[in-house]
Amino acid sequence: MAEYDLSKTIIPYLDRHLTFPLLAHLSETNLFPPREVQIAQYELAKGTNMFTYAASLFSQINPDQEVPADFEEKMRNAVSINEKLQQEAQAILNVIENPDVAQALRQDKNQNLQYLKDNYNLTLDQIRALYTFGQYQYSYGNYSGAADYLYHFRVLSTDNELTTSAHWGKLASDILTGKWDVALEELNTLRELVDSRQPTPLVSSSSQAAIEPTLAQLHSRTWLTHWSLFVYFNHEQGRMLLLETFLSPTYLNTIQTSCPWILRYLATAAILCRKASTTNSTSTPTSSRVRNAIREVVKVIQTEEYQFQDPVTSFLKELYVEFDFEAAQRELSLAEKVVGDDFFLQEFKDDFLDNARYLISEAYCRIHQRIDIGDLSERLNLSRDEGEKWIVNLIRETRMGADAKIDLEKNVIEINRPALPIYQSVIEKTRGLAIRTQALGAALSRANGPQATQQPPRAAADGQAPAIPVN
Amino acid sequence: MSRFFRQAGDSDSDSESDEELMSSGDEAPAKPAASTAKPAMSRFLRTAQSDSSSSSSEEESDDSDDSDDEAPQKKRTGLPRASDSESDEESDEEAPVKILSASEKRLAEMEGTGKAMDNALKINDWVAISNEYDKLTRMVQKQSNVSEPIPPFYIRTLSSLETSVNNAQTKEKEAKKKMNATNAKALTAMKQKVKKALKEYEREVKLFQTDPEAFEREFSATVAPEAPAPRAPRKKARDEESGEEDETFQTVGKGGKAMQFTAEGIFKNLQAVQEARGKKNTDRAEQIRILEKLLEVAVTTYQRIRVLLALISSRFDYNSSVASHMPNELWLSAQREVDQLIAIIASDRKYSIEEVVSLEYDELAERTPADEPDGILRVRGSIISFIDRLDDEFTKSLQNIDPHGTEYVERLKDEKVLYCTICRAQEFYEKTNQAEPLGRVIMRRTEHIYSKPDAVVQALEQASEASDIKPNMTLSLQTSTSGLVHALCVHLYKTGNSLLRTRAMLSHIFHHALHNDFYSGRDMLLMSHLQESIHQADVATQILYNRTVVQLGLCAFRCGLIKEAQGTLQDIFTTQRVKELLAQGVHQQRFQVLTPEQEKAERQRQLPFHMHINTELLEAAFLVSSMLVEIPLLASIDSEEQKRKAISKPFRRLLDFADRQVFTGPPESTRDHIMQASKALQDGEWEKCRDLIQDIKIWSLMPEATAVKEMLAKRIQEQGLRTYLFTYAPHYSTLSLALLSRTFSLPLRTVTSIVSKMIWNEELAASLDQSKGVVVFHRIEHSRAQQLALSIADKVSAMVDQNEKTLDLKMGGGATWGDRADGAKGEKRGEQTQERRGRGERTRGARGGARGGRGSRFAQGLGNAQRVG
């Protein structure tokens, strides 16, 4: 199963600290020799300021060797730097936490700076100390502290680059402390920040300079995609949000161009959200994107088949492109293992299996008129009795309740799906026409009418104008 | 015979050593200074000389052959020559060559050409005759230069030619089958020439015609006295034949003995040549000769660079007209000289040739690197333009040579040396860090390899690697051709020149397509967004774009991606001007006549034959994929109106045409095959369809032909099944899956999968009965009123669509005043929708529907090509 493990592909797109949980997970799954994982952990820790952790890892790997002496020294160094930085930061924190100041601060950052400078003699350089200290705290693993400092820094600083960096740092800290709500918020702001960055024309042939920001944007989107996996697969509403985000054109493009392996998570999320797509009873309205998620995802999987393929995606492909139920079942049992071993997906293994079965039986029922229960149960990897129960539930839950009947004598399900009456299809076809024609008329009158009398009707027209497809 | 050859050779080497003595004597004063440069140069010169002398020796031996053969049958050829008696006698005993006098030799030569003319006359090849005649005239003129009388042979040839020209023309008029254009042209040209010559030698001809014997006697009388003095004229003849330079030097230095070419005078001479350059009456050939001589005496590196620069450009000047191409020998020597120039600069980094030299310098003064401020001597000049010109001339010559002759193949072999030169230039620019010309030279290199199969690229690369000057990127370093092309293209992507980037991108995509890497090619094409801007590009780039798209379509076809292949090739085939768009032939315009300039421009754009993409193969691929897409679709729709909507118009047209035919014979052309196959597919006879398709001969041109045929057979089975289901579903209430699987020899699983897919996509109103293993059809017949209701609903919605489009157009057209009405807001909104739409398009494109919004863009590009064309 190691060949389906994505850790190695994903790690380059993660922060050093974000990788620790991944490696910890790997050491549990036994996909790789434990010693190798340990060495990797040690190598990782060596680059941070978490010396005690690194030292303990070292002694685990080499039980018979002394821990190198420079760890001690580095540790002492680190402590002294920490103290120094803390003092600097504390000075500012004292000022900011003063209630007077908190009240005086406004939206405008420049004004705030001026205010702080006038009254408390704080300069931009001093504020930067907040950032440095936050970063330092992060580097030795005090994530919640880091999140705090970075937050304060971001509020005050006007330096674009550092603010962005602080955003990323805050997101990482929130992820590592497990505050998913906060992390989600942070993720959304960061996403806005990335997306709002000067949307440069994508014409590659215009000039050299134009390429760079586009490339940078693609780069940060790729990173964001990977980091967001932590949030989306831990937050309650995460899967839906994941579909919403990843299926938006920009991110779908990002995935297709730079990281097709994310398709596994996209496919899994689509399968997990199946309920949302079939039953519309949930209070939160889902967008059409989420509702049609599976169809969309299947399309993407088909196009990117040459770049990326794993049991999860091939399951969907076999089911919805080839309609080969046997192969789908085979892939499903593989996918089950893959999902179980995946760091992000392990929690959802049962859910995944459940939903995947639903998908199979739904497709199966739609195509077949008479189904042998035993056969269907086999398709679903279930025993006969279990299968029957399952099917009854399925019929009850889904909309085909009226069409399907179980014939226990012959042990088959009969599905009678009456064809769509022609009246229905005529109604469907003519539904939007009236509104569209109205919109046309409004647009016409706006274009022709004299300018003076135009005011009131235009307001109405503006509301409808987007209904006209521009092409 | 062998004795003759040997002896001819002997005497030749004699004379050559003579000449070497002479030339070394010439060079003696310059020798010490030029010692470094000496070997390469003299070698070069010597090869030139030995070339000419060896050719003349061949001629000699040929001649002696002739005389040997002809001697017994003097009557037939009727060539009583002054020297005949002597040479015949002596040729049997001793060395005949020594005895042959200069004039005799000339005579022999003339007879040789005469004979060639006779031969050409027999096969009616007027081009050859014209050439030979020109040669003959030149010889005669030379003859008159040395104040010898006009030989009767010439006069006789002239008069006989006149009659044969007239004969040929009368025959031509009567003949049903015309000769080809070039031949006919040569014939008329010949007629003119003969007429002119006849006028010139009117007196002699008259004399000859009245009394040929007397005329000849008179001639031999004038020539005879010279015969006994073999040594001196021989020498003179040598001079004339081998070193034409000598002769011209005499004419150059009109007053004095000859012009003095010395190291000191080089710059003066150079300047004189350069001043004469471009003037009307300058003899270009002569200039080249002067420069060659100058090169010989050039002493310092600087001098040699200067002379080489001038020499190469004057070689390129030799042909003034744009249409005709450079003679091959000239091209080859220019190529060698460029090589030489690069070698000089590469070996001595103190010298550099740059296009822009800030420092003004005296053209007439000698310079050394030591005098320069930074120790590097910069000379004004441009190697890259030489390379460009060489490459262009090469292409031009290929355009002009008949691609089916051996000459074309011979010429193609020169690509190797050209490629080497380009590689050397690349190395030079790499070392000197000149980014702009480096980009151009790399582009040239890429263009030579991107469309070639691996084996050819390997051969080219081997040649370039054999040289001592190697660029950074070679095949051995990159391991595969794809790697090499990738490296070259990546370098070009990084350059600032957008044209180079575009071309590199297209070449790279072409290369991917050639290597069956459809997905990478498609992704690159879509990501580059070239289809949006290609109609603004120059014609050559548009042609490259068309080629790339077509190649991508072929690649998709080979990979079995029928839909993609059909979609990609569709655009170009709907224009019906495939050949023109690929620059592989001029399209006959029906309603407008091209001006000569346009025609000329069109012809210049044509690709050399070896780069052509076979259009018949292309058409076969397109029609077959259209068949596989279109026939099931045709079967699936039942109402008449829907039928009018076709995916592939050209295919539909052909099919309709085939339908209308009353009798159909056995298929001959590719089209026949495909049309009959389509009909078989419509009738559900997939086996017949498969056989017909596989019988098409043109597949053999496709790499991996057997694999492609197998793929096609499989596709035909599948589409046959679909067509069958669509066509016959109304007549069945159930159909056994096992029967279907047997009929179409597909595994049961595949049949189930195909049927399931059709049910899922709601193409087929049916469902599967698992326990019985049958397909159950639920067909509902609509009543007349219902049908009408449906169609009116369709029509109404189409009308609304149409209305919206019209309004859109109108608003778009009146955007100026519409915008004023609601100001910046409307504008902004417009921008947003634009962006939204753009994004949507992008994703649609990226998602792989190669059709998407691309068709219209592409059509624009094509339209533009037409306008320019």
C-alpha cells in the first residue's frame, strides 16, 4: 500500500512544523520501516529550535551514542535569544494592552502608527519585534503564543510582505494548536489575500514581468491548497467547504496544473458529501457546485487520468465512466485501505465506505430493472441479510421509494421507473423563457429610453441584467 | 584505358605541383607573419583548386575516350578535326595528353558538350540542351578572346540546332500531351538564343551552309600552326581552366600587369570592393574572386576577419533576385567560410564580432587587441545574420528543387553541415553571453530538429558533436531528443522575445505530438492561450500553429482518442483549404485572381517538401474519426430537424453525396473506402466496415500502423454496437446481452458497460434485467400533438436565444453611447463579466473539451491567414 501513500508528495508543500503530525501518523501505520520514519523525524526536528525533542529523537535512534554537545549549547543560546526577544516584545505589548490605547486604535493602520508614535514613541521597527518573537516562539513549538503575537503584529504593521508572512504563520499555529474554527477563519482571509493579489493577465507572451506574479500566485495557491487539507478534514463543515473551494475554477486549475494528487481528497470529499447532494433537507443551502460535485469531479478525474490515478479516483471512474461494477467493487476495497492509511482521511473511513456503497447501489438501481438481491449484496461486499437491510434502507431514504419494490419470493428488486411525461419536459423547457424575455425587454428599454426618465426602470433593469448571458 | 587515366592523372599532379610552386612563390613574402593562420587557409584554397583541376582532368579523360571511340567512325559524327590525325596516331603509342594543344582541348570539350546536346535532343530534354548550349557559347567566346577563329563545329551545331528547335516546336503544337512547363520554357528560350547567335555569326553560317568542306579546311589551316608547340599553350590553357582568377586579375588591373594583392593593401582593396558593392555594373562574381584572393594574402587575424566578413556578404549578394536561390556551390563555400569565421573567433577570444560597436574605428587601419581599452577587439558585423541567411537560402533552394529527384536528396544532406554551423554559432554566443542572438540561433536549431524523427536528430547531433566546438546542449547530455528539444525550448521561454517564445512553444507542442504525448501537448497549447492571440501573429507563425494543431490531432488519433482527434482536426477541415493553411500548396482561388506579388509571397511561404504533413493521411484520420463520432449520432436522432445539426459538416456532405449515388463500385480512393465503411456501419455490419477501413493503403504511412488498425477495429466494434442499438431499439422490446456480445464479438462485460453508459446518459430509454440478462426497452410513442408541443417548445427557446444574441450584438455595437449613459459602473460590470467569462472559458478548456470556445478563435486565426495570404 505504500505506493499509494501521498505523504512524500505532500510534505514539500508543507511547513516544517506541519509535517510532524504527518510523520507521527506514518510511524503508526507501519507503511514504512519505523526506523526510517524516526530518522526523518529527527532530521526534521534538527532544523527547528525544538532541541529537547530533537535530542530525545536522537537518543532513540542511536541509543548507544551520546547526544551531541552542541545541542546543549544551542539550547542555552536559544533561551537567551528568547529572553531578549521577549523583552522587546513585551514593551510593545504593554502599550497595546493599555485600555486607552485599545480604544484609540482605529481601522486606519497609518493613523494608528502615527498615534502610537506620537503618544508612546513606538516605531515600525519596534513593532517588528512582535513578528520576530512570534516567529521565534513558533520555531520552538509554542504555537499558541506565536499565534497571539502574530495576530497583534498583523493588526499594527503596514509592511505587506511581513503581514502576509504573519498570516501564514498564524494559520500554521492555529492548525497546530487544533483551533479549527479560528483556523478556518484565518484560512479564508488568507485565501482572499492570495486571490486579491493583482490579477495579472494570463497572457504568457506579453512580457517577462507579467509572468512572475502569476507564478507566485499559483505557488501560494498550491500551498494554500495543501495547508487547507488540515482544516477541511478536521472542521465540522470542512468537506462541504472543501468542495466549494476546490471546485471553484481558480483552485480547480491550480490542482490540475500543479498538484493533481489533491484529486484524491477532492474525490473523497465528494463521496462523503453525497448525502448533501441527494437529500436537500439540510438547513444550509448548498450551492449547485456542491450538489453536482460528483459529476464535476468525475470529469476532472477523467481528464487528469494520465497524471494521477489512485484507488479512490479509479473507483469513481469505474463507476461513472466505465459502469463496470465489478471493477468498481475491486477498487473500492483497495480505496478502503488507502483511505484508512491516509493521514487526513483515516477518520472518515467508515463514512466513506458507507457513502460509496450508496453510490454503487444508486447507479445500479438506475440502470437495472430487476436486480437479484444476492448479487447486489455481493457487489457491496455485504452478506445477504445485511444486504437486504441495506437495500430497504436505501429505498426508504432515496427518492426512488415509489418506484422500487422488493419481491421476496423471487428475491429480486423490481424497479419501475416511468418515463418522464412529455408534459413535464415541455414545462421544463419553457420555464425560464418568460423571465428571460422580460429581462430582454428591460435591457432594450434601458438602451433606447431617454436618459432623464431612465432612472427608476434602470434600477430594476440592473438587478436583472446579469441574467442575460454574455456571449 | 586505364593507362589514359593514369597518365591524365600524372600530368595533372605535375601541373598541380607547378601551381603550388607558383602560389607558394606568391605567398613567400607574407609567409612569416601569417604562419598561424596558414594551414586552414591554404587547405581551403587548395581544395578549391584541386576540385577544378580534377574536374578538368575528368573532362580530359572523357575527351580522350571520345576521340578514341569516335576515331573509327568518323563518318557518323562527321567531325574531321585538325588534330585528329596526330592524336590518333600518338594516342596509341605515347602520352596523348601532352600532345593535345590548348585549342584542341577546347575543341574536344566543345564536342563533348555537343554530344551531350545530341543525347538530350533524343529524349527531348530542352533544359539540358539549354544548359549545354550556354556552356558551348561560353567556350566559343573564350575562343574568340584568344583571337582564334570560330570553330566550324560550333557553326554546324548552331544550324542543326535551329532545325531541331523548329521541328520540336511544330511537333509540340501538334502533340496532344504537352511537355512540362520548365521544358517548354527552356525550348522557347533556346529558340531565342539560337536566333540571336545565328544573327551574330550570320556570315560564317552562310559560308558553312554553302560549302561546309571549304569552311572547315579554312579553319584547320588557321589552327594548324599552333599544334606543334604543345608546351606553352598548354600552360595557358591550364591557367584558363583551373584558375580563372588569374585571368580576371589581368582584366582588373587594366593598365598594369595585374593588381597587387599584398597584406598592406588589403584594406584599400576591401574598401574598393565595398564601394562597388550594390552598384549597377559591378560584376559580383569578380568581386568574390577578388575577395578570395585577398583572403589568401591576409596576414593578421584582424585582416582575415574583415575579409571573411566582406566575402560572405558578397557571396550572399551574388543573387540579386529574391525568387531564385543561391547556387549550391556558393552556398557551400559561404557555409564553410562562416564556419571558418566562427572558428577564428572561437579560438582567439581577444577578437569579437558584434552588431553594434560603440567605438568608431578607421576602416583602413590595422588594429590589434592590444590597442583596445579592454583588450578585446570588436569588429562590426553579425554572425547571426549570416546564419539566418544561410538557413533561409537553404530552405529557398529546397523550395525550388524538384522534391522527387535525387538532387533534392543530395541537397538535404547539406542540412547536416548547416546544423553543425548553427551549433557552433550557438556555442560562440553562449561563450560571449550575447542573449539576443543566442535566442535566435537556438530557435534556428530547434526548427531543424523539432519535427524530425529521433533517428534523424541523432544523425544531426552526431555530426555536430564530432566537431571541436560544441554548444552546451547536446543530445548526449540530454539523453533523448525530447530532452534536447525541451532544453532548447526552455531556454527560449526565458528569453524576452515573445515571438521566439511563441514559436518555441509551438515547436515544443509539435514535438510532443510527434512523440504521441497528447496530454502534455494539449495542456501546453491550452495553457499558453495561443489560440486567443494567434490571429495577430505573422503568417509564418500562424502556419506553424496550424501545423501544430494538425499534428496534435493526428497524435490524438494514434492514441485512440477519437473524439479529441475529430474536434482538433475539424476546424481546419471545415475551411476546405487544408493545403494552403499548412503551406503545402497554393490554393486555387475561384473568384479572385492573385496578383503576381501575392502569388510570389505565397510561394515563398511554402514549406520544403520533406517537412510536409501528408494531407491524404490527415484526411483519412479526420474522416474516420468523424465517422466514428457521427454515425452513432445520426442513428440516435429521429426527427428531421435535428438531423441538420451535424458535428462534422465535411463528413456529412460526403456522406450525403455517397447516398445519392445510384451505383457504387468497389472502393478506390480513401474517401470511397470510408464512405462505404460508414454505410456498412449504419447497417450494423461492423465486420465489413472494419475490413474496409483497414484496407486503406495510406495507413502504412502512419507510425505503428498495426496498432492503429487494431485500435480502429475496437472502436468500430463499440460504435457499431451503439449504432445498432440506436437504429433497431424501436423494433425490439427486449434484447439479449449475450446475443449482442456474440454479434459484435465483444466481451459481455464491455457490452454491459456500453449499454449501461447509454442508459445512464439517457441516450437509450431502456433498463437491464439482471436475472434474465436482457435489455428491456421502454419506448414511448408520442402522439402527434405531443410531438408538436415539444418542437414548439424547442423553437420558442431557440428564438429567445436568438433574441438575446441580437440584443447583445446591438448593445455591443452601441457600446460607446451605452457606456456614457451609465458611466463607469456599466464599464466595470462589463469588465467583470468579461473576466468571469474568460475564467469559465479557461476552465472549460483546461477540462479538456478541446473544442470549447476554441473553435471560433481558431477560425479567426485562420481567417487572418487567408487575408494575409
